[in-house]
Amino acid sequence: AEVPLKIPILKIFEKDFVKSRKQIAKKGLVLSEEDLRDTQNQKPTWTSKRLPHQVIAQGFLNKKQYKIAHLADGFHTISDIAEEAGVPQSEIDVMIDDLDDLGLLKFIDIK
């Protein structure tokens, strides 16, 4: 039995992600884990959206969490985020949980 991959995604990205996934599905294609690996270098334009910097000023997030949050774009697994941020995965797990508790994230299941 394969373990479904849970990929974190910022809620500000989710609508666009779902839209792009629907366009892919319309063409009769399905998004798989392999596609995610292949597309790591080409990011859709909507991934350039950002949370307002106020979240740092108001103390909701620190700079590291802010950076991590934007890596949660639906294309990076938690281990990818850890690797790209140069932070141990255990720390990323905690940050992802914190971001989730703040209601900033959704999770996508990839089978």
C-alpha cells in the first residue's frame, strides 16, 4: 500500500493550485508525484503571491516561518522544504504545524 503524500500549501495559493490542477485534468492528465519532481524548477506565476509583511510585524510569524510558509506552494513536500531552507525536517514539521494552527495552510493528498 502506498502512503499518500501530504503536501502543505498556503491558503493564498490554494485556489490557483486547484484551478491549474483542473486545467491539467481537463486535458485528461492527472497530477502525480513524478510531475511534481519534474516541475520543481518551473514555478507557476501564482507562487509569487506573498502574505502581507504585517504578519511578521505583528508577531504572528518570524522571518524564517515567513520564508517556509511561501515554500509551501503545493509543489514542495515537507522534506523538500527542509532541504531548500537548510533546516532539519523536525524543525520544519513543527513550523508547518504552527502555520497550520494559524490557519494558513491546507494539505494536498497525492496518491
